[in-house]
Amino acid sequence: MTASTVFYQRDGRIARITLNRPENLNAINDQMPQELSAAVGEANRDDAVHVIVLTGAGRAFCAGYDLRLYAEQPRPAAYSQDLPWDPMLDYALMSENTSCFMSLWRSFKPVICKIRGYAVAGGSDIALCCDLVVMAEDARIGYPPARVWGCPTTAMWVYRVGAERAKRLLLTGDLITGREAAQMGLVALAVPEAELDATVEGLAARMAGAPRNQLMMQKLMINQAYENMGLATTQLIATLFDGIARHTPEGFAWKARAEKVGFKQAVKERDGGEPI
């Protein structure tokens, strides 16, 4: 299976899914969520596959949503309605993307996410839906749009690190290194960049040696504990809040700034430490 934004191949018992917009640091466009979900579906339909490895082409895992497409374009645009805005239209659009990212969580085959470079904003949503995340020690993960213009729709931060650490990260929008992420339990492992590929291959091979039914049972049992804690309800609220965040007075002002000076400068100002 080859799609415009996601590359899929099978290597023995391992399915390899690669986000494939390296010239844009694998930023999310309109096609990527659906193509990611389709690749996960392909792996789940293949009885030869026991485990999935997800990564990004080039020097980053995923830089989040492509703000050149969504922040710089004048309203009305995808994710940015004119006022008065309809929150249900926004929710329908974003909940579909959230569902596509959650195909990784729902996958009967376990998913290992390999991160080098950056996994930020929507890219962190994708990564944290996976079963195990392995980062290069100097890679960065975080959700800077929590400062303005976003809320993580998958809400996986609190389920991975608990309330206080999730608040530490989302009330600041700070990026942390792979080393810091592993120390707080956000990700499974952080290793030197030179060891990243070998570490992920070792984990994938170890899992792939187990029967598919055993892998499926263990994953379903663990996931059900989180489902019972209200994961779906939390994600509904988070996805609604994401739309609200893009249509507050501050969200409108930040979008206008991105249209005027470009998203890179607007992001620099948002994350620079000055009051918003």
C-alpha cells in the first residue's frame, strides 16, 4: 500500500507505517489522518502481521498540523470558521481525525512508535495513541498549541502521566526531551539517536515472536482499563475544547497574526515567553 502521505510495507511479521511528508516534517494535512487509519487497517487484516512500527520519514516524526495550510489561510478555512461559528461542524471534522489517530489505540496488533526530531502538537496526539513510544534522547515532544489555538483531542497526556504532570506540560505548552519524557513515564524508552533503530527493532522482534492472539488479549485487557476510566468521554470534551480554542478572541487574534506574518513567526511569538 502506497499513499500520498503514508507509506506501508510488511517485513515478515512486522508492518511498517511511515508518515511520508518529510519536506514538511511530516506535518498533518487533510489526507494524512485517513491514510494513517487505512494503513493500520491494512496491517490488522494481514494475518502475517504481529506488530506494527510507526515512524516518520526524514528528520522528524511529525510537526503537528500543517499550519501553512490551516493557520496562514484566510478565514473561512478548515478548522477556522467565521463568526458565528458552529461547534458541531468543527467537532464532526476534528472527531473524525481523532478517530483516525485512535486507530492505533484500537489496533489489535500492538504499535511501537519511533520518534526522532519532533513529535509536537497533533504529532504528539498520534504518537501517544501508540502502545509503546521510543524516542531519541534529544528528540522533542509537547503540545505548544495548549498556549493558544488548541487542545490535544486524544487527551492521552493525563492517561500516561497523571493529572499533575499533564497539567505541568499543557498549562505551559513546553516541549521536553525524550530523556525527560522517559523519566516521567510519558514514553517507554529514550535512547541515543545512534541506538534508536536497533532498540525499536529489538522490541518489535521480541513482540513479533508471540502469537497474535496473545498480543491481542494483553492489549485489549490493558486498554479496557482506560476505557472504563472514561477515555471516550474525555476525548469528546477535549475535541470540543480544541474547536473552542481556535475560535476564542485570542484564537482569532493568533490566527490573524499567522495570516499577516506567517505561521513560523506567529508560533515563535506564542512560544516565546511573553504574555499572550
